Amino acid sequence: MTEVQQSPRQGRRARALGIMPVLLLVAMVVMFFVIPALKGTSPTDFNVYNAFQDWSALSLLALALGITVIAGEFDLSVLAMYSLGAMVAVQTGTSSPVLGVVLAVAAAGLIGLVQGLIVAKLRINSMTVTLGGYLTVLGLVNIIGGNASVPYKNVNVGISLDDPILSFFSIRSLITIAIFAIVFLVLRYTVLGRNLRAMGGERRATRIAGVRADPLLVGCFVASAMLAALGGSLLGYSLATAIPDLGFGPLIFAITAVLLGGVALAGGRGSALGIAAGAFTLALLNELFGLMATPDYISDLITGGLLFIVTIISAPDLFGWWRSVRAAKVTTPEQEPVALEKS
């Protein structure tokens, strides 16, 4: 497989924007401790633990979506895969929780394989295919659950998953960290990851360069479905309930985390570390809102404004526009005739 190389300018821009999610997270950590202090209070260990729990509940969904966005696609079905993972795991994992997770991830992976093949082989827009996949899988989840929430009988599993470790973590959050670490290593240090970003930037160029884009794209949808199902199954165990329809709240969190994590909607740029940072920034922000008893409309305004600013900063043509504006200011009317005479 031939590796597709970025231009030096693209590489420098990608590295610069790759730092943004980390800086944003650092700023959020500072505000998480400073803002409550201004009100005469301070976060406790439980607040940090709760932020990690919220992060682990939805960050795998963000990672699942982010992988497809990096590849230049958009998998709307991740939300339904998330619900499917919880439903299958809860229904089949009473005696063996590990078996329930395996079956849930395998079922979602099979559906992801079908969607990936349709997108890759028929060259159909992924949003159209995955919207159909979302509706189909959501209907399947309701059929499996009898159109109702299904309780998980082995409640001790959820208690064990959420039992605090070192005050801030839990087994569920540590599993999530491990998954992010694996995906980060693959995307950062393998040809597979570099070609995935290159495919998101320019798919036709990757094919000309000899990259087998279709298998890579299919694998991307399989991985996305499996990650979403894994996150859903862990949450189902934790809540001791599988909810057939979670609404669009988790998907909104995932999209916001992906964008805050420095992933370009046009594809070709992003990392697992950035997505993790974006998701944890959002988790800390939500925990801060809860700590400060912030009204919902204020939290929506702040979150939306933050997302708007980050989107503008990461716009692909922003730096080029700014350079042209500066160049126009430097050029004076008196200089233009001199330039013409010299030519």
C-alpha cells in the first residue's frame, strides 16, 4: 500500500490545529476550578469523577463518528448502533457480561460492514445511506426490546464498572481510555491511519497513488459501528437498562466533541487524542454548569458560542483570507505604479 503524503503547508496547518483541542482543554480545566472559586465554592473529587463518567458514557460515540468524519464521511447511524449495543448486551449478557458485549459489537460490526460496502462500491453519499441505517437499526432495537426499556438483571456488573478507582476513575472510564489509546496509536503511527486522513482529504488522489480506498472505507464504517456499540453496551450495563431511543442528545454531544476536537468536517484532519480532549472539555463544561446550577438556556448559549468560535478558527480558508487582507494593507497606491514600471 502506497502512503499518501501531505504537502509541507498542509502538514504545518494540521499540526497547528491539532494543538487547539489540548489548549482548549487546558483552558477548560482552569475555568473548572477558578469560576466556582469566584462564587465561594470549589469542585470536589466527585465532580471530577462525575466528569470522567460523563466522558466515558459518550466519548466512544464521538470517536465512532470522528473516525468517519476524518475519512471524509459522516455516519449518522452511530446513535442507533449505540442503542443497539446496549440492547443486545443487556439482553444476552446476564450470565456472561463479556459475551453480551462481544455479541453487541459483532452485530453492529456486521451492519457497519453492509453500510460500508454500499457506500464504497456504489459511490453513494454516506449521509443518505447511514440515515437509512439509523432508521432501520432503531426500528430493530425497538423490535428486540418490545418497544420499551429493558432492565439488566445483573446489576452488580454496573456497580463494578462504576466503582471509583483512585477517586477519579472507574473500570468503565479506564476501558474507554484504553480504547482511545489504541485508536490513537493506529491513527498516529501506522500507514493505515495516515492513508485514512489522506483519503478524507482527497479520495481520488489516494486511488491514483495506489491506496486501496474501498477496503479502507469499509473498515472505517465497521470500526465506527463497533466503537459505538461498545460504548452503548458499557452504558447499558452501567445504567442496568437498555433504552431503545435515547433522543438526539448523545449525537449532539458527539458532533460537538468531534468539532471541538479539531476534526475537519471536510475530512482529512483529526486525531483520537483531539476527540478525547474535545469530549472531556465538553464533559467538564457540563459538570461546571451543573455545579454552578446554570440554567439550560445559558449553557446552550455558551456551548453553541464556543462551538461557533472553534468552527470559524478551524475554517480551511481563514488563514489564506487573513494573509490576503494583510497583503492588501501593506500594498499602497503609490507602490503600484512603481511595480508596473519595473515590469
